[in-house]
Amino acid sequence: MITFVRRVRMRNGYFVEAMDLLKARVEYIEATHGIKIELHGRFGGPVGEVAMVSRHEDATNLELFRKKISADVASSALLKKLSDFTISGETYDEIWMSQ
């Protein structure tokens, strides 16, 4: 099992707008691609940081999902809108493998 975590930070004063767009994108991805993504808010640490977590059978499935999502025009449009409310350079990806 592979767990993919993407962490983003919101610009000060735009948390609500960013969360609305993140929720819309997560719902779209699940409805379109069948991948459930959990949203987690940071408890302590950098203010306005959110983690999106998805789980995949293996690294191949994760990579296939990433290729599909990168070619998805509607998902990219939501991502572009989101960029107005997030801090550039403050997005981090983590890939974890279950033992």
C-alpha cells in the first residue's frame, strides 16, 4: 500500500476560499477518477497548512493516477484557481510505503 501526501499552505486571510476550492477538487477527483482523498488540517505548526492524503495499491497505481490527473483539464482549472490562495513554493509531496 502506498500513501501519497500533498501538503499546501494557504495565504493569510484566504483559508476559507482555499478550502472551498480544495474540497471541490477532491470531490471532482473522487467522482471522476474514483480516488478518495482525505483533507487534514494542521493542528499546530505552520498556520494554514492542509494535507491531502490518498492511498494506492502500489507505486504503479499512484503513477497512473498522477498521469491521469495531470492531463485532466477540469482538475487543472480548479488547481489554477487554487494557486491564487496558496503560498507559492510551499507545496510538499510525501510518498509512504506500508510495511
